[in-house]
Amino acid sequence: MKKVILILSGFAVIHSCEKNDGKQINVENRKPDTLAIPKNEKNQIATTENVDYCYLNVLAKDSMILSYKIVNGQVSGKLAYKNFEKDSSTGDVSGTVAGDTLKLNYKYMSEGTTSEREVYFLQDSGVLLEGIGNYSDNSSPKQVYVSSKAVNYSKGRRLTPADCKEFK
């Protein structure tokens, strides 16, 4: 009898959890000027200074965590890609808010090596969409996008707001 109750409880827990089906928001048809909206709307990067902002993406056993703060117009914080059975990375981000986009420099450690690259996030309907794009092939130690206009936000991860207390 205990086995039956345990198995039924397990099924109830599994089915009650929200499943992330990996679907991304299609942003190709969004209106071009998302900044011309009231401050309290969710299509704008919040720019209140000295406030912690945290976002999270969980897909199967992989997760991505972004936490940042804006001080004197400059963004600084932490970004972590925690991948199951793959290389993970964690590091610092710094950059600016450009309208509805966070334009960040990500300096991170992965497998004992320090690297640096640009990462962009688009604010859309209260979530952050990770930008995916081609990086230049130059020998610079920092990877930069070939073209900021060619960054695709429909193929990256979708980060939802999270309670910053969970990450401290």
C-alpha cells in the first residue's frame, strides 16, 4: 500500500510542475518603438537605480541566472550558465541599457579559462530574451557581435523574473 501511495504522490508532483517546452516568443513582428510606453509597462527595461533585478531560465536540467543592478546609468551584475553534463560558465556582467535592450559585456570563467564576450537581452512582455548572433573572427580576446542589428532574439533563452533572495 505504501508503494502505491508513494507512486501516486510522485505522479502528482511531476504533473503539477510547470513544464518548459522550450518555446520562444516570436519577436520578429513586434512593434518597432517599444520604448514609447508608460514606465510601469512590462516592455521596457526597468532603470530604477540601486535595485536588484533577477531573471531565470530553466530548461530540463540546464539553467541560466542573470542578476544585475543599475548604478549611475551603468549595469553591473552576475550571469551564470549552469549546464548539465556540459561546460558551465559564471562571471560578471557590465554594460548599459539601450531602450528595451540590455547590452552587456560578460567576463566569465569556464574550465579554468577566463573569457569575455558581448551578450544582449531584449525586454519583451516582462521577460528577457537572450540574443543569439555571430561573433567576429578577429584575434581580440573579447568576442563582439559582427552586427548588433543581426542579433536574433527568437532563438535564445527566455528568462523570467525571479526573486533575488533565491540566489543569495
